[in-house]
Amino acid sequence: MGRIVRTISEDASVVCSAIDGRDIAARIEEIHKTSAVCTAALGRLALGASLLGFGLKGENDSLTMRLAGGGPAGTLIAVADSYGNVKAYVQNPVVEIPLNSVGKLDVRGAVGTDGTLSVIKDLGMGEPYSGQIPIVSGEIAEDITSYLATSEQVPSVCALGVLVNPDLTVAQAGGFLIQLLPFAPEPAIEAIERNIKEMQSVTQLLSQGMTPEDIAMRALEGLNPNVLDDFEVNYKCDCTKERVERALISLGNDQLDELARDEVTEVKCHFCDKVYHFSREEVLALKK
């Protein structure tokens, strides 16, 4: 399981959430059989969605992030609930490209930079809120930072990292999200800038044994931070046969008749690879 810790500065002007999501990224690799660079890319998006979803207020609220940059990985999607649990999908799970100029997995090259990052929040109030920005880097954390500044007018700093072993297992995965409220004083902003400049990468910090609490407190060093929340988070798919039935019904009677030509219709969940089987009789019974 993963873990999210949220801290707040003494004057309540700055909030930082940090996540250890190694198990989440490992589950992504296990389900989707991703290549190293796709594990890193989808892992980053999933952890970013988890951090943002964790900030939602309602118990049944959800957040969907869709990254379509025109790269060989295709479209990436991550869906998080208000507890930080997340599920994710990548269109092309196996991409083999050279390392980038600094010898690391080329997430930008896999994702692409010619496209958009979309964020949809379903807050249970009818029409979901939707925001979209052009991709600014393809490294994902910078794109989330840009989205928050542009679409939600929240000055933020996001850092995400996934370290993949040579055997494709996940060594470390985590991230943090700092958000400044409008009344954040200049000294607090300067402290954040100084802390970020001095901090190592998230995967380096985790490799040194730092916990999400350690990282969140380090990010707000000098601001007398306190812990607000400490939650377990998981890769969690909420698919059910009933949900699949509703999806099939939405296809319409003509398409259901087409499916009923087969003895058994097989439907696989994109997020967890669970397979649902429907007999010919069950498919026909869905017609309206």
C-alpha cells in the first residue's frame, strides 16, 4: 500500500502533500506489463492524480487526468478518489526508446509534447468541472504545476518520480505537491523556493529512507509545519459487472444484437484487466 501525508505551515498559508507510491507504481507494471519508460510515465501521472484527488472534499468526489501528447505511449489516463486511491491506463504500454540526454528514462519522449493535459473533477453537482492546458514539458509534474497555475489560479510546486530497476520492477516512486494560498506572505514563498532548490529528487529522498512525512516537513522547513492527515492509499479499481452492464446498455440495441451473435461476450476492464463474461441471453436481456 502507499501512503500520503499532508502538512500545513503554522500560518496556514502553505500546504504540502507527499506520497510514497512505490506499491501503486508496481501494481501498474504488474497489471499493464509496461516497459520501463511507460511505468515511469503512468506512475507519475497516477501519483499526481492521487495527490490532487486527495484534496477533494466530498466522499464520492473523483478526479480524472488525461494526458494526450502525441508520443508513442499514446493517451495516459489516471482516475483518483478523494482518499487518494487511484487507477490508471496507458494506450500503448510497451515503448522502447533511448534514454534522454542525462541518461534517464525519456518520459517526455514517450508522452510527447504536442497535445493537452485535461483534468475533470466530478464533485457530484451535475456537470463535472473540466480544465485543459497545452502540455508544457511532457515530464508530467511540470504539466500539473502549469495546470494548477493556469486553470485553478493556485501557485504550486509539483515533483514526481518513479525509479525502475533493470528487471522492470519498481525501486521507488513518490512525489509531493505544494500549494500556496492567496495570502501566503513573501517570506513563506522565499522559504519554499529555497527548500525546493536544496532538495534532492523524490526518488533519491525515498532511497535514503525518508518517509512522506519527512519529505513534506522538509519541503515546508522554516514554516513550522504540522501534520494534517496521514492516509494509506492504493491502486484501486472500482469496476463491477453492473457498471459493465450499464456501459453495454449505452451501446444501444443494434450493437447489443451484434454482440449477441456470439455465444459469449467478453469485456475487459482497461484499468485492472479483470474480465467479465456475458452469455448471449444476458446481452439480449440488456436491450431496452
